[in-house]
Amino acid sequence: MYFYYSRISTIGQNSSRQLANFKTHGHVTASNVFIDKIQGNIPFFERPEAVKLFEAVTSANGLNKTIVIDSIDRLGRNLIDILKTIEVFSANGINVKSLKEGFETLINGKENPMAKMVCSVMGSIAEMERNRIKERQTEGIIIAKAEGKFKGRKVGSVQSKQRLLERHPIIMQKLKKGFSVRNVAEITASSTTTVMKVKKALAL
């Protein structure tokens, strides 16, 4: 069972090339194609069509479910987000196939050793990326403080409930359907602490 995911930027881009590649792969219909018109720096599970895709795939009957993408960067430009997305799919028995890279994460329901190796390399790169971001943030704060521009976060301030729910739409959906905190954490590869925060925000 195949599902197709495409992401294009909202400006100056269309999905015709990606759709053409999909059609050479298999049966493409309006019901199994999901297209997000959104910038790539938005995390995968905060994209409206991506959320619909995940819901459709996890709700579909049968085994050997595969999400086909034109290239791995359609999942996100941030390596950390790409790895997290693949982790969530694998945890739910969903294979991801990239036509450009010839990349499949599962073979007969089991982790593809080659894909696992590639993910490990990507994970190392992601760790380096996180460290660079932290260093840049620290340097930026030091400079801002020296120039009297840095105010920092207000003591005791917290993330708004609305923003929390916007960031975790799948967790919200699963909780509303009656899934337990532990089950939702396993399905979404999230911590139970995060799931509990969303549950509290929903007042369930």
C-alpha cells in the first residue's frame, strides 16, 4: 500500500515534477497523495497535509505500508527533524522510500541495515548541527548582552497552550481518540512528559 507525500514552497514552485516521478513509481490517486505548500523549515508533524498523511497511513488496514517521497529533504531541511520523522514512521511499522536516493527504511517490516547506517551517519551530523546552533546562540547572546539588546526570557514565563497544541497536532489527535499517555508516547516517539503537557493543555 503506497502513499505519496510532496512538499513545495508556497512561492514560485509547483508539484508537477514530483507528481510525475510518483506516477512512474505506481498507482497515484487523489486519495493517496498529500501535498504541503509550506516552507521546508516547518517541522514535518506541524504541516497540515503531513498530519493528514500520518493519520491516513496509521488508520489504513493491511501491512507493508510505504510513504513515497521524491527526495529525503521533502521531510525537512533540518536533519534533526528528518531523523525524528523517520523514527516515528519506523516505530509505527511504516516504510519510507525516497525515489531520488533509493532510500528505504524498512524491508519486509524490519529495519533496513543500510538505511540504519545512513541514519546513524545523519544522526552524527545532526549532533554536530545542534552543537553549532548552540554555539552560535551563545555567541549571539553574549554580543547582544554587550550591546544592551538582550533581555532574555521573562522569569516564570511558559509556552502558551495554543502554541503547545499547534506544535503537537498528532499527540492531540491521539489523546482525543482515547489513547493512553504511554501509547501516544510510543506512537509519536515523544516523551511521556510532552504528552502529559498536551493532555493538560487539552484538559482531558
